[in-house]
Amino acid sequence: MRRLPLNKRDSVRTLLPDTPTNCSALFLFNLETSMVVVDHEHSPKFLSISYPDTTPPLYFIYTQAGRLLIIKQFLKHLKQPADIVVPQSLFPVINRYWPVRFAVPVLLLAADEDWTPKETTDYRVRLLKPAEAGKLQQAFPHDDWLWDFFSTPEQLLTKGQAAAAVIDGEIASVATTLAFTEKYCELGVITRPEYQGHGLALECAKALSKMQFEEFGRLPCWRTHSGNIGSWKTAQRLGLKESQSQESYIFLSNYAHVGAYAHVSP
């Protein structure tokens, strides 16, 4: 196995086309702080993209299910707890060689090429400024997945974007750019319990997706799971449709997550 620095990754970039399915993985692939591991630099048959700053570390793995020796060799080196996102076809192999604690099928929704942004009608929804990073963290102290790939709220609001519903000076709901590529932006939304049931998540998602589309030309995409009905409905009301990709994905973990890890870390 060979770790590729940022300046050596062009040889494997073609393995990750810019599609909604690859939004998070491609975002990490382009980060200097991520780890990209292949079996061979110029003709790779195995690709792992990981981000060490999440708890636990998150891995995206791409290969064919029949490459048992390569997969087994890689998993042998995962000594610490980890989260793994893999194509469904790899699940039997991973489960054979790695102690899966739980598995959650990933449901991906995305905008069509002819998608049109929706305008928010809630005057309380606006773009957060970098100076409001502390307010964002204070509103969601246990939900750092909102800015996981940016490390901190400050970095999220500087390098990405967040649209929030601000009520009585406090952030009630927020939509953030979990990851983005040239063509797509993966959204994450959350609403504080006392404000749920009023459609704030959808209004925040409308505002953020409109900003991303008009400013960068990015189409929104959404990652959740079939059990999260609220998230699925919000994505549909935003105008997103379930991905018709030939390959579906599954989120695996051997870490003692609290609850069912509902956001399925992107």
C-alpha cells in the first residue's frame, strides 16, 4: 500500500468522477490533510480516502469485491475504531475480515441537471458570517458533524457556507456545506428540538442551496438513510430525487456511536 501526497494524486483522480455519490469522497480527496492510499500509484486497483480528524476516522474504500488479499491486507492495519463507507457489493468481504458493529444503508438524493433553486420565504433565514462561528458551536455543541470536514466552525464559515434561521438572536436551525466539488454541494441540516416541526430545516436548505447554485453553479445533494423519514422528506421538498446510481452504498462502523448515527457521516 502506498500513501499519496496531494501532488501525486492526479494519477488516480479518474477513479472519482464528479457525481453526487462521490461528493464527500472527492472533497476529501482534494484536501491536503486527508490520507489517500492505493495499492499501485499508476494502475490502482484499490483506493482508500480517509480523514483522520473525525471521531472515529472515516474511510471511503473503492475496489472490487473479488480482490480479497488487498482488502484483507488493508483492514488488517485498521487497529483503531473506524467508520467505513463502501459499495454494497463490498459488505460481505468487509464483514468477513473486520468486526462490523452496525451497518446502515446510505440513501442518496440529488438535484437533476434542470433543477431550479427554491426561494426561502422565511425572513429569519440568512447566511452566517465567520464572526458567528462561536454562536453556531454554542447552538449545536454535540453536532460537530456539521463542520467535520472543515475541522472547526470558523473554517466552515470561511471556506464553506451555512444558512441559519435566527430567532430572538439565537440559531434555531442551520444548513451547512458538509462537502462540495466543482459540480455538487452536499448539505447537512439540523434544528434544535424546541424549534422542530416548523419547516425551518427546509427553509435553511433552500437558502443555502440557492446560494451555492447561484454563486458556484453547484447542484445540491443529500446523504441520509431510509429510517430518517424527516431528512428524506426535507430533501424531496427541496426538489431532490433518489440517486439512480447502479451501485448503492453502506455505512459501516466498529465504534460505539450514540444512537443510530442518524446523519450517516457524509
